[in-house]
Amino acid sequence: MSGPSDGPSFHGVSVFGSVKRKTSVPAPTSSSLPNPSVQRALQVAQRAVELDECGRAEEAFPLYQEAVALLLAAVKQDRAGNDQIKRAANKYLTRAEEIDRLLTLRKQQTKESPNSRLKKDARSNNFPLASTKGLEKGRASAAVPTGSRMPRRPDDYDYTGGRARKGEGGAAVSHGSVGRAGGMGERSGGNTLSSTGARPGRASDLEAIVMEEMLDRSPGVTWEQISGLEDAKHTLQEAVVLPNLRPDLFKGLRAPPRGVLLFGPPGTGKTLLAKAVASETGFAFFSISASSLVSKFLGEGEKMVRALFQVARREQPSVVFIDEIDSMLGQRKDQEHEATRRLKTEFLVQLDGAGTDNEDRILVMGATNLPWALDEAVLRRLPKKIFIPLPDTITRATLLKNLLQSQKHALTPDHLGEIVGRTAGYSCSDLAQVAKDAAMGPLRDLDGPVLRTVKENQLRPISMADFDHAIYAIRPSVSQGTVQAFEKYMTDNGYIRHS
């Protein structure tokens, strides 16, 4: 039988990764980790663990942060013992994040009035969405996390500690009250957290993140607010909106696609189209990007993807919109990190499930500026592909008119026509920036003292000279080479152009 641990332990696990049974496996001694930062980190961590085990997690929190910072500094300074140092930093950082989430939730629950709580279904036994009871004895329970204030983990870390273990995270979540895009009604319900597994409520934690960070409760974009793109709007209505209104007509060979890819140059309105689809249909709208998944520490990415689609099924009909999809689901390569490969695989599995289960009403929409960078398996799972081009003459004229309708200006129809002609090759966002810059012209004519006292109705109208200056200062963000690359991609793949 081995003696007691020479170093601190955490939840029955040595901070350097060895599992404690009846006794601790000794941690590396100071002779094996001579770096002063490591020695100081172990002293700080020892105190943090002692406080944590006594139920004083709030006091332990800053000590965990300090220990992690010292260990990460040691990683940069010394390569000796790197793997051990990283495992220690990961365990302390994981615990610090748990405490941070629980403390934040405690503050939220203190401020929250009874009338603002989510409605509970009688069948759910009125369990709370999260509990701060886990702060006692150094344990963590389900909590709504906030943005991480923890030090970042090193990029080259082996995140095996974050993988799912058998029996982890057993959480059964019933329907929650969720606001709908387009005025859909509420659903009521609560969470039932299982106590099985080493980290109870973990799945519910991730679902809470999805509800908090990815669910857009009011996209608030209508077709009328999007200038031009009439063919793209018509295609989306045919593929998404009408099947939702008349499901009896759209079945069999007329069944709507479960995946849509919007591709084209940046700033052409792809995201607005996706939000308009959610608003017009009343679907719950989940908007995700690479940062919302990849920024989570590795090993949790695939769990987050599963939680996303679980919540989307629970709140269906729903739209899962993946912005810059190429950054997450690009072509698979031999040299990519294992965690990245697992994330892509999980995404493909979930996309398959959303596309084949006839009971699910989940639409997956992706937007990209680099369709040729997407993995072929992803392209197959997003069968409806719509090219969103740079705005044509009519679209630019409509957009310019909409931008200026609430502004005082002295532009004649001839002036507007000249502006439209000179902005060929500008994206919608480019043209909006031109209009904003021109609108600053009347203010630039005023010196400081006058600007502080002038009234809005005393400003001169926006003039053609202001637009001359703006067009000269703001150039198109999309190069001609990019436009040609899209044209070639469309020709090679036989896609129909929508304008």
C-alpha cells in the first residue's frame, strides 16, 4: 500500500492525473518539477483544494485561477514535465470554471424575481433549472455558464480529460419555456437531473449554454427588409416556408430539403436570409459559429454539438443556422487535430439524423464565402444550394433608396443613378458603409464648438459631394478574382445563379 499523496488531489483524482483509490498516488516531487512557477503553483493549489473541500469554494476560486496562470507560465518557460503540468492546469481550470458558473448562477437567482422564472410543467416535479447546492463539499451541479474568465488552455494540450466517460452527464431535460421567432407560443416544463455518473447534470449544462448563447429568440427580419435577391427569396419560400404552411402537399417526392447552403461573396445578405426564414415560419432560430463551439475546451466540442441538436429537436420546428460553416466543416485532412476530427464527425452524424428522421422538423442552414473549402460529405447533407451574388443595378438602387429614406438629402434621381453606376462590384454591406460615410459629411463641415450645440434640423442635407468623397474613400471589399472564382465554381458544379 502506498503512502499519502505528496501533492494535492482533486475530486479523488491526483492533480497530475493518477486516480486515487484508498490512497493517493504520489505526485511528482519538486526535484522532477524544478520550475519555481510550478512550486509556487502547487502551494497555491494546495490551499485552494483545502478551502474547496471545506465548502469555501468562493474563496478557492481566485487561488485556482492563480495556480493555473502559474502553471501555464511554466509551460512557456520550461519543456520539462510539460505533460504533467498541462494535466494539472486542466484539472484546476475545470474546477475553477465550475465554481465560476455556480457563483454566477447564484447571483442571477438572487436578482431573479419569482414572476420572471420559467414556467414549470407539473410532471417535472418543479425541479429548478440549476442548483447552487453543488458549491458545498467542492461538488458541481448544473449551472448556466457565462463567458469564461479563465486563462486559456495551451493549444497543444492533450485534452483526454474532457472526453465523455461511461455514465457521465445523465440528464433528462423536459420542455422549457422558449420564446419563438415570429411570435410562436411558449412551451412549459423543467429539468430533471439524474445523479448517475461522475459529473451530474453535465448534459443539462451544455443545453443551458445552447439556450443562453445560441437561441435567437427574435430574429425580427422580414422579406421586405432585404433588398433584391428575389429569386433567392422565392427559392427559400418554396423549399421552407410553403412546406411548413401546407405539409399535406409537400410530401413524397415533393418533401422539402432538410439542409440548405447559402454561398456567395461576403456582405451579400446570407445571414439576413436565414433570419428571415425563421421569422416567416415562426421556427426557433439557433445561430452558431465556430467561436461558439471551438472556443469551448477541446473534448467538449462534440458534446456541445449533440446538445445543440437535442435542444433543436425539443424546440422544433427549428432552424439551425451555421455561419461561416467552412471554418468548422472544411475538408478533412490527415494532419488535423483528433478533437477537430471528432467534432466534424459528430456534426455529420447529427446532420444525417436531422435529414433522415421524418418526425423531425429541423432545417439546417449553412452560410459560407468559401464553398469549395467544404468537405464533400457536408455538401451532400446540404442538398439545396443557393448562390447569393453581389447586388445588381436594381438591388443597389433599391438598397440606396431604403438607406436614404429617413435622411435629409439633396440628391436628384440623376445623382442616385450615378451613385448606383459607380458602385458596381460593391456588396450590400459596402454600399451601406458608403451611405454612412456620406451621412457624416454634414457633421464634418462643423467645427468642435458648433458641433456641440447644433440641432439636427440645422444640419445641411447630404449632397452628391459627400457621396463622391465616400466612394473615393471606401473601395469594394470583394475583389474581381473572388467574383471570378465564384463564377467558375458555379459553372463547374452546375449551380443556378439567384439574384
